[in-house]
Amino acid sequence: MSKKNILVIYTGGTIGMTEQFEGGPLIPFDFQNIIDHLPELKRITNSIDIAPFPHPYDSSDIQANVWGEIAKLIQQHYQEYDGFVVLHGTDTMAYTASALSFMLQDLDKPVIFTGSQLPIGKIRTDGKENLITAIEIACASNGEKAMVQEVAICFGAHLLRGNRTTKFSAEGFEAFQSPNFPPLAEIGVHIQYREELLLRPKNTFTCFTEFHRNVAVIKIHPNLNRSFFEAIVDHALVDGIILETYGSGTIPQQSWLLEGIKKWISQEKIIINISQCPQGIIDQALYKNAQSLQEIGVLSGRDMTTEAAIAKLMFVMGHIHDYPSRIQQIESAICGEMNAHSGPIIQ
Ligand code: ASP
């Protein structure tokens, strides 16, 4: 098997920290010298190039412009490398990985996100394992082709589809979960891929970088205040809403709430229903308290995570401008982000 050339994009996060001296403060680690610290990487790859962001981000500072920078770097170097590893803080990794899955369509190379809970310079770090495994996955092939040809998160014992993932733990080394889609690979003594789940491109690789930012998230709760709700739906700038509802998609049947949503949709704006339950799927036909949403034109986000729903809405509104096509795209599974069928979820 020929050795691969990998580009590691370092955006920041805990993984990139080291102790200035034992027990001392954490300072950014110089990723350019990563091979000196992890000589074992030479055994898996032909070459690793590092593209560090000049000012590493705590991922809570990352916004759509940074999603664009990462995507453009990958696009610019797409032909030069066999695979890409993106080092990113864990806090918003699921948002960035979701966004990148929509931006980088028909990938035929791996884009593997990883990070860590403990800095790479700490003795008990999970960063070394995660980084080495992410690079190994980025090098894995299946015959002539790359094994993974999509955006995924490698963390702890699993490789997860990026747009199905959510940060679950601020403490454990298994920081991420993919509640509605099985892992793409189990990472143990061997890396066991579930090849039948892996995405394959249908066209040539294309990179989209436009996002529409005027999107709001409203979480339904038992005492949602009418004035707060109306402040959002009456705000001229808001064009898209993610509505986090209960269970399989229910909301309180207060007339001001339903009327407000109805009026808002009549202005050709989009509202997507996703569940506050991490596991399961929206079914707007199951309860009367969800049917009312179906009747007024709320779109089902099916089993999408909040992270994927936000990225998808921003992406669709950013590059599609007519209303029927926007609806059609929201209702389609673009890159494995939701279950396209009403049948049971594969596990
Ligand atoms: N606050 C850090 C970040 O997301 C946490 C981490 O990297 O795990 O950038």
C-alpha cells in the first residue's frame, strides 16, 4: 500500500496546547514541529504538511467566515493531498464539521476532524491517540480509492459522520455522540469500518462557501414568552428559524404561537422543526400538537441534530434563492445529514 500525503489544518482548541513547564500555564504548541514530538507518524504517512491558522481559535469564537477559510484551504490543495485532518476545538466541532459537509460536496477524499479533551502537551492527553488515529484514517484506502470520502469526526473509540454528531461530554474522552446514525468505524485494536454506511461521491468535487447568516434558533419550553417569540418572528432580519420542539415534534397550541408561525411562513420564510430529544425522528403526523405545524407549512427536520439543521439552513439559504427550490433542498438529505425515509433508523 502506497504511503499518503496528508495536510493537517490546525485551527486551535485544547489539542494545540502544552505546559510551558511542568504544572505551568498552557501555551500554544508549535504544530510545525509535530513530527519531532510524534515520530511514529512517519511510519503511517509519506508526508504530513501542517497549515496552522496564524491565531489559533478557541472554537467558541469560530463563525461562518472560518468555515469558509477551512473549506477554501481544502479546495486549494485538493489535488496535492490524499487526505485532510482538521484540528479543532471540541466545543463547536460538530457545527464546523456539519457546515463543511455541506460545503465540500462529492468529496472523494477524507476530511477528518479531531481534537482532544486534554492538551497534547499533558501527560495523560487523549490528543496524541486522536491525532494519530485521525491521520491513519485519512491514509486508509479501499483499493485505489480512499476508504473515507466524506467529512467525519474521529474521537476516542469512534469515527462518526460529521453532520450526525453532537458534543455530549465536557469531561469524558468519548466527547461526541451520533445519536441517530451508527459510527462509520469502531476504533479499537483494529479500525473496523462499516463500509456499507460510508458516503460515495456522485459527481465531481465542488466547494460552496456562501452562507446566509440571518437564522435563529427557538427552543420551545413550557413558559415561552409571547413577547420574546414575537420579537424574533417580527424581526425583519430573521429569514430562517430552527424550532426545537418536544419529542416527535409537538408544541403548545397557543393561538399566538401558531398564528405567528403561520404569518411568518406566508412571507416565504423557512422554519424547520427538530426535536429536543437527541434520539428519534420528527413525525408531524403523529400528534395533533404536531399536525398543526404540518398544516401551516413547517418543514420537518426529521432526525437532524441542531448543529446540522443550522448549518443546512444557512447553506441552503446562502446559495439557493428561489423559495420552492429552498424547500425542496431542506426536505432532501443532501449529504447523509438526516434519514431520508420514514422507516426505522439503521443502527
Ligand atoms: N474550549 C475549547 C475549544 O473548543 C475546548 C476544546 O478544545 O476541547 O476550543
